[in-house]
Amino acid sequence: MSQIGNGMAGRRQALQRMAAGLGLGGMAVMVAGCVSALLPDHVDVTDEELRTALSRKMPWRKSVERLGELTVLMPELLWMPDKGRVGARFPLEWRDRGSKVLASGWMTVSLGLAIDDAAGGITAQAPALEGLRWDGLPELVTALVRPALNLWVRESLQGAVLHAWTPSQKEQMSRYHLRPKGIEVLDRALRIQLQKGA
């Protein structure tokens, strides 16, 4: 019987260690999500670079990881293959990306707490962790994930806007809360495209 008891205690301790690891890892991810909201979301692009990009027929590149920064791009417009760099970044809302990361971290913390409950609880030994429990978790996750979902919808619209270049589609893009810099770049590119067709 003592061997069985020791085995159960060992498994419980392993689960508790896993729960603590998930909790700490999730909190680290949450911090990363908060930090990402502070990063810049664009660099300037000149009219000449816009003309150069518009004259090319490049394959779609929806995202590129450059210098450790996740960047959402309008691929034909902003990717400059001959210069080996990003000419400009389409309006990237780091708050949306950050919210997605933050939600993932919070869900990881919650999973750790759930495992902790199943293992008998280490929160009794570490009362500070008790503050992480929150009955409104579903509402919080929903509030954090919805902006990320909006960003995914906005990325899906980019193809239609790029290929058609109509004012109505540009207006459609603006409904998705693009930052002023992104709308300004889109306006300039639209003017250049219309001048080419004149």
C-alpha cells in the first residue's frame, strides 16, 4: 500500500510541477504579448518605391518574419525583391497580434491551474497564484481574440483591394479600423495606379 501511495504522490507532484511550468510559461507569453503592442508597425515608403512595386507581378506574400518582427504586408505593393528588404509595411496593428499572443498565454496559465486542481492544488502552498483565478475567463479570452479575428478578416480583404483598386474596396478596407499610415499609403498607391491607367 505504501508503494501505491508513494506512486500517487509522485504523479501528483509531477502534475503540480507541470502546472507550475505552464503557469510561468503562460505568464511569460502574456508579457511578450504586451511588449509586442509597443513595437512600431510601419516604415516610410516613397512614391518611387510604390511605382516600382506596382510595376511588378510578384507572388503573394501575406507575412514575412524580418529581424524578429512579424510584419503583415501588401505583397505586390510593398515587397522589394531587388533591394532585399521590405519597402514598407502595410498597417499592422500590433495590438491585435499582441492580443492574440496574450490570449494564448492566459489560456496556458488557465490550463496550468486546471491541472493543478486535478493534482490536488499547489495554490494552497502558493497563495499568490490564487489571484490568477477569474470566473470571467471566457469573456476575457473573447475580448482578446476578437481583434485578432478582425485582423484575419482584414488580411483576407487585401487581395481584393490590391487586384481591383476601386474606391469602394478602399472604403471597405477603411471600415476595418486601419491606422492612418496604412490608409495614406493605400491612397497614394491608388492615385499612382489611376495615373498609369489615364
